[in-house]
Amino acid sequence: MKRLKAIVYKLDLSFAVIAGSVLACMMLITLFDVTMRQFKKPLIGGMELISFSGAVVIGFALPYSTLKKSHIYVDLLVDKLSKRPQAILKMLTRIITILLFLFIGYNFILYGLDLIKTGEVSAGFRLPYYPITFGLAVACFLEALTLFSDLLDLDLFGRKRRGK
């Protein structure tokens, strides 16, 4: 289990680094576009690049934010439950969320294959959409793996296992 968690951590961190790098590129593209608009020469396809980049940033940052539990937690009712019902509810929500992300990843793959078949590309730079779609599919599968490794740490009493 330690080995799985180490692999998941490295993958999540790698995806977070990619997301951060793409975010930095988004900022540079926006800066360049705004600056060039002052000289009446806007960046052609800048909005297209920002849209693609935004999808990558959100999708690739999600597994690491789940690993670090940096998402919003609003469970006023769940916190009032005792330890065992809390743990059961956490397990159920993790399982449902894992299934959801597996379903989303699978459908991203189907969509990407359809995009390859139709040859759909963006309007400005004529970039194909399918690499982004497949990247998001991998991010969804990694999110499911991250949630699964988190599920392994829970027991029915709501305590974290020792030696993780």
C-alpha cells in the first residue's frame, strides 16, 4: 500500500507541475495579448490557447488538490454524526466518486476517438481537440486512483490506518 501511495503521489505531483506550468504560460499569453492590443496587433487565437490551457490546468490540478485535501469541505450534518457513520459515509462517497471519474474518463476517451474520426480542429490555429480530451481522460483516471488510495486509508471507525 505504501508503494501505491508513493506512485499516486508522484503522478499527482507531476500533473500539478504540468498544471502550474500551463497556468504560467496562460499568464504570459494573456500579458502578451493585452500588450499587443495596445499596438493594435492582438494575438490571433489567444482566446483559443487560453481555453485549451484552462481545461488542462483544471483537469491536471484536480488529483493533487484531492490528494492534499485542499478542496472545499461543507458537511455540517456529517460532522454531527458519530465516527462509524462518518466513515461509512466517507467510504460510500469515495466509491461513488471513483465510479463517476471512471465514467467521465471513459467518455472522454470515446469523445477523443470521435474527434479523431471527424478530424475536428480549432478555428484559429487548427489545433486538434483530441490531445486535450485524452489528457483529461488520464487526469480523470488519476483522480479515481487518488480517491482509491485515499479509500484504502479509511476504516469503518473513521480512523486513519497506522503505517501509511
